[in-house]
Amino acid sequence: MNLEDRFNQEMLSIYEDAKEFGYNPMYFLRMVVDRGGLSAAKQLLDGNELSDGFVRLWHEQRLDLSVEALALQEPWRTLFTQEELAEAQRRLDGADYDWRGS
């Protein structure tokens, strides 16, 4: 399985993990299934707006399940541009989330 396929599996895991605490992000799942995990992540990282899912995970204190936190982890970082990584970092820093420890 190549890196992008493995990333897709990680994105699907976000959905499964979120369901464990009562959050059922159907729009997120639809994006991942329809577009693929990497394309969905890139769409979510485009621009400077926070997604509803990010806000919900922030309120649940589960930003470890955010696309932003996933994108900043190795080995996934190599799939993203510097701009996308900077946006992910900006959002997590703005939420006072220590993404370096994720």
C-alpha cells in the first residue's frame, strides 16, 4: 500500500474514532469516500476558514483527530505543500493545541 492509500485509511480512522464519542461527521466521510483522503484533506486545508468539524473537535478537546493534526505528522507531511502545512499549524496554534506532541 502506498503512502497516499495509507493516508486515506488514516482519514477513515478519524471518522471511526469520532463516532466513539458521539460525533458522526457524515460530510467528512462523504468527502473522503468521494474524493479520496488526500484530496479531501487538501480541500479542508484550503483557505483560512475553520471547518465545522474542526470546531466540533476543538469543543470536544479532540483536535488530535483533526485533519490539521494528521497532516503535520510524519510520514504524511510529505503529501502536503508548505502552504497547507503552515495553514494546519496556524489553525492548531490558534486553538492552543500542542500539535508537536500529537
